Amino acid sequence: MGIRRILIANRGEIALRIHRAAHEMGIETVAVHSTADADAMHVRLADHAVCIGPPPAADSYLNVAAIISAAEIAHCDAIHPGYGFLSENAKFAEIVEAHDITWIGPKPEHIVTMGDKVQAKRTAGALGLPLVPGSDGAVSELAEARRIAAEIGYPVIIKAASGGGGRGMKVCVEENSLEALMQQAGSEAKAAFGDATVYIEKYLGNPRHIEFQIFGDGRGNAVHLGERDCSLQRRHQKVLEEAPSPVITEAERARMGEVCARAMADMGYRGAGTIEFLWENGEFYFIEMNTRLQVEHPVTEMITGIDLVREQIRIADGKDLSFSQDDITFTGHAIECRINAEDAFTFAPSPGLVTAYHAAGGMHVRVDSGLYAGYRIPPYYDSMIAKLIVYGRTRERCIMRLRRALEEMVVEGVKTSIPLHQELIRQADVLSGDYSIKWLEEWLQDRE
Ligand code: ADP
């Protein structure tokens, strides 16, 4: 029969992104929104809209009962969760399926496995992915923590099993501070995620963050769509992403991509996913897997020509993958800049009225954003207001075009991170691709 009407359980640019893919497939869309988002672009563009609650996300975009009711009232036959909010909530996925609504996402059991980082690491190891050396599971006793840290060598990083968004991590450089940091990490994890479980990993000194996009049909077939380099980070949050990575050779991409695809095939993974690694001295170390679409997915779309959201919808609808590994080719280079409503250098949030807006355009320039002149950016949600994605036949030409596109972007009334990106892409290390996950914070410090 096929999917005919999708409820988009999200807001902002990703809600628009999903709406676009759906409409191109002839599928109707239903937007849900909080009272703060009544005038948002995703609400304006969707075929139907349902208000699901007051501004706080806990009462609206995370309100499972309200979202399921909206899907029932609007006769939706599928739900796409986007990223963030309920996208990695296995309980929600199960409830959706229990209501005979198609869940556009992975099997709930895989969301559970990968959502617990301790379990995820174990599973990844068993599937043959290389791991960061560390504890084999959760660590609760100080004596055990001491033993493991001594074995792998300091510095170590204490991470929350339920962590996400770069939160709940403590770097420990020597044994004397281990006890205090273990306690701190545990109580912060408890407060943020309701789960005090922590584990220990070797802290890598100067790695890059490299992740592989994968796709599975849920029936034992899987492919990879190459890697993205997301090393430019601030507080473990990605700022700019590119594909391909400037440091990964074609042979490495094929080898590691194959390892990832085989792991996903063995697992019977369904839909889109990302396997994240740290990369140092030519070695990959698995850190986590995200069982959803990622913010930075467009750079992969630019170099492969594949619409990842369309593919997600097809797979959820029970169709086969629309490409084999041999069909996937990588051409050119793409970079994405995350544009936030915040001061470019102090990072202080800057919500409010957008008085003027002009999106960059021209050849190979894509802007994913729900902004318009007269829109009031609400203070309740994530500060990302736009993504600028630029393609070039070579990395150099991509950067030249990005420079031009950033010049063209106009967002007035609020502060944005556009000036940060303009400076970033003029730095010698960024131009040469010679940066690690430490680079951005060090550069910001030197700049002060
Ligand atoms: P989250 O789920 O919170 O995003 P991740 O495990 O994906 O957490 O890690 C986020 C970022 O934290 C990585 O991209 C990297 O910058 C840093 N990080 C995580 N693990 C390590 C490690 N073992 N050594 C050094 N840096 C790390």
C-alpha cells in the first residue's frame, strides 16, 4: 500500500528537510508544533499542522501521548523523528509500531543496544569494529577503575553510558584525581541522563573524529556511503563538517566502509545510521553509533548524489535498498557550516526577531533552514538556525565557493556564527585540512 502521510515529529530545518523529501515522493506531511512554533516554516509548509503543547520540549516535542494522538487524529501512516528529541527513544519507536504506524527509523532493539554506550561498545567489538582501549563494560568500584586506568595508561576519559551531546565526560590525567572525577562523572550523568553508569577509555591525545554513514534494509543487506570528518568541534559539539575527510585515502575508505557495512549486515540493521570513530596515527577506534539521521548528513548527499531521507522512507516502507555498494560513487567535496543564533566568538545565545534574511544561492550551494524575515527565533530550543552546505569538484574549489556563499548570507536582528565560519575557512590549518578535535578550541583560545 505504501506510506501516504508522514507525521514529522520535529521542528526547525530538519522538519523542513523531511517535508521536502516526502513531497518529492508524493507523500503528504503533518507538522506538529509547540505554541512557540505556531509561525515556524515547517508548520507553514506542511499539508496539515497540529499543536501538541506549550513551549518546553518536555511538554511538546517530547510528549509521546500528544504526538501519537496527533498522528491518529491526522490519519498519519508513518512518523519520522528527525534527530534529537525522540529520535533515539526506543520506547517511542515501540509505541509508534504498536499503533500500527510505520516508524521511519531502526528496529527498536538496535536503538536500545546502541543507546547504551557500554552495550554499544561490546556489540561493536563482537561485530569486528576496532575499539578505543578501555574497560570491558561499566565501572563502579574505585579499585577496578584504578586497575584499568593503570593498565591502559593515563590520561583516561570517564564517560557516561547514557551520555550524548558531548556531555558527561571527564578527562583524568593521574591516579590521585581518579576518585573525585569518577564521583563527579557519576553524579553528573545521574542528573543529566537519570543513569549514573560510567565506563573508562583511553583518552586519545590528538585524534580526528571520522564517522561512516551506513544504510541497512533490516534483512541482512547493508552498504556504506563513505565518511565525514567532524573534527572541528567546540565542547565536543560539531561546528563544521566535511566529506570526504582530507586524510582518508580511497583504499582506507573502501576497507573501513566495508568493515562497517558488514557489521551492519550481520546485525540486520535497518535504515540510516552512523558509526563514529576517533582516528589517530592511521588507526580507527569506535566510540559510538547513532541510530538516526545526523545533522551533517547533507555533505554525504552532496558527494554521492543520494537523498538519504528518501532512502529512509523507502526502507521503512519495506522496499529494498535503491543502490548496491557498487552503485555508490564519491565525487568532489562538500562542507557544511552549522549556523547558530549566538555570538560568533563568545557563543552567548542570541534568540529574537530576524529583521532581514537572505540565503546564499548559486551553483552547488544549499541552505537548509526555516528562517525568514520577520521570524522570531524562540529561546527554548537548540540554537542552530541554518546549515550552509557547499559542494566543489575539489576541496579547494569547495572552500572558495564556501567563502563566497558565506559573504552572501544575511541574517539581521540576531547574532550568528557566520563570522566564526568566515574566519575559520581562512586559517592555514583548515585550508590544508590539518586539524584534530583539539584544534578549534586551541585556536579560539589563542585568538582571545
Ligand atoms: P557524545 O555521544 O556525547 O557525542 P562521543 O562518545 O560521541 O559522545 O564523543 C564526543 C566527542 O568527545 C568526540 O568526538 C571526541 O571529540 C571526544 N571524545 C570521546 N571519546 C574520546 C576519547 N577516548 N579520547 C579523546 N576524545 C574523546
